[in-house]
Amino acid sequence: MVITKVFVVDPLEPDNGAIEYCCAEMKRGAIAVFPTETVYGLGAYVFDVEAVKRIFIVKGRPPDNPLIVHVANIDQVRQVAEEVPNTLRIVFEKLWPGPLTIVLKRRREVPPEISAGLPTVAIRMPGHPVALRLIECVGPIAAPSANLSGRPSPTEPHHVYVDMYGRADIIIDSGATFFGVESTIVDLVSDPPRLLRPGALPVEKISEVLGITIVIPESARGVVESDIALAPGMKYKHYAPRTPLLIVETNNYDNLDAYAKRFAEVVKDRCSTIKCVLIVSRETVELYKDLSLPKIVMGSRSNVYEIAKNLYSVLRELDRLGVDLGIAEGLPEIGLGLTIMNRLRKAAGFNVVKV
Ligand code: TXA
Ligand code: MG
């Protein structure tokens, strides 16, 4: 148990005193929870191997699951990447700061622990004023999401306190994060470029802005487990609530009434002898009013940003209700829908039925 210092920092008018204090502590080896626009991160200065190793210990993270390096400018990219390809310049101009992580060749000076021994390094420039100021001051910061390994990523301050109080040296609390799901990860070392993890920035948008085709492997959809060679770290059952979860999917969400009827049949079938909770959309919740089971509304189908933002809170809420099974609706895999379905399928340990 360590003594955790907590700073509440307004994301719109960050208090420089608090950030400078955290910066000085991180330069002396502290590990700190800090906000980003996606989820909270647990960070250490990249070139401090001991602090980096502590991140793995504190999270209970397997050493073969690499960390993302957070930068605030192109000079910091050069400190960690062997080469800066032209495509990255467009990323800088048009997409950074923002919820996009790019995999490049790693400079030898970067501790191999960060990349789990791979010759590559994942880099992103977060779009959050507190994160950017901290990284500008400290230098590149290696940070995974600030949850205990295997738990949903923290998107609200109380998630951070539950998982990291007494474990991290510092917590910077800046309220709820903006997107609520992690960054999109694109591998630019492979040819053609590959999507390693769908995230807060839709892959369609990245392809369009960069003018490149990005291959979407089945593992990135979360339909099959990743193999280690393709996307290290992604083989683990991520984002898992303790309560078993089942996802009810279809190929056609256009006819919502028909889908909801089939969803209700699955519920009646599975929940006759056990306690269930339904995870549904605002559009469909009324259609299940005859099912006298607790319901969690994840948001509106017409605003997938809302569903993404609520997703991890919904998974934690599921655990609080203490039921035997959660049954969740699916969404079309377009834009952020791809990201949400990836997280839901993984949270469910690939427990999916098609109706
Ligand atoms: O939004 C985010 O990306 C958040 C915030 C804190 O920035 N971070 C985050 O980190 O989600 P984490 O540790 O939960 O996920 C990092 C994932 C790893 O599991 C791995 O799949 C991938 O990034 N990754 C890291 N380095 C890699 C590399 N060199 N090659 C391929 N994948 C890599
Ligand atoms: Mg994570």
C-alpha cells in the first residue's frame, strides 16, 4: 500500500501548480494516474525502467502486454521512434492530438519492457489539456489504462479511486473522460497498414484522412481471439465484468421491432431459473416492459458516442447489481459501433448468440 496524493484539476483551466508538482515527482520515479480524452492512464516517464516495471506490477499486467507511449510534440516522437514516416506528418496535421495510436519502429534507447520486447512502439498524442501539459513537462510518458488488469478501463474518477487508490503515487482527478473508450490503434509498420484495435476514432475516418487502406482483421472486430503475433496484449480477455455476459447479435438491426422480439425470446429462454439484467438501448427499452427484469440503458442507438461514453460504467454497474447474467443488445459495426462491439464481445469472453 502506498500513500496516494490526489489532485483535482479542472480540465478546462488546469492548475499549473498541481501539474508541475506531478511532473517533478514523475521525473523522480513516481507513477501517476492522469486523465486523457479516452480513458484514464497510469503513467511513468518512458526512460525510467524501474517506474515502468512498477506499472506492470501495480496493474497486475502480464509483461508481454506492451504499453502506449504518450507524446506532446514531434520531438518526443523522435525520442521513441526510429523513423517518422510521411503518413505520420499527416497524422500530426490532421488527427493529433486525438484518440489515435500509431505503431512505429522503436528506437533502441526505449526500454524493451515498454514494448514487451517487440521492435515496435505504440505512440499517441492525447487530446486532453491536462495530459498534454504533463507530458510536455515530463517528456514521453508510457501509460496503459489505469484499471487493474482485466477490469473495464476507468472513465469516471470513482473507477480510478477503486482500482488505483493506495497503489499509484499520484491521482489527477479531472472528472469524467470525454470519449469513454480507448484510442484506435493502427500499425503503420506492417504493409498494408492494419487496425490492431478499434477505438474512439472511427477507422473509416482515419483511412479517409490519411488516404490509405487499413486492413481490419477479424481479431480487431473482437469476433475471434487475437494471436500474439498479430496484436500483442489483445489476446487477453479485456474489459471483463465479473458477471457473465451474453451478447445477442443480428445481421440486421434496421428492423428494431423484429430484433427486440427475438432478443426477448433469448431472455425468456435463459432467465427462467437465474437472475438476469438486460443491457439495452433507449429506443428498445420500452419494448421489453413486459419482462420484469432490471434494465440498464446504455444510451441511444442514434448517438453511438453516448453508448461509447457510458460503456465501461455500464459494465461496472452490471457487477454492482449482483445478478447471474447480463444480456446485452448488439449494434451495427459502423464507425464507433465497431469499437463498441469489439469491447462488448471481449467483455463477454466471446459469449455471443446470433438471432
Ligand atoms: O486510449 C488509450 O489508448 C488509453 C489511454 C490511457 O491512452 N491507453 C490504453 O492502453 O488503452 P492499454 O495499455 O490499455 O492498451 C494498450 C494496447 C496493448 O494492449 C497492445 O495491444 C497495444 O496497445 N500495443 C502497445 N504497444 C504495441 C506495439 N508495439 N505493437 C502492437 N500493439 C501494441
Ligand atoms: Mg487497457
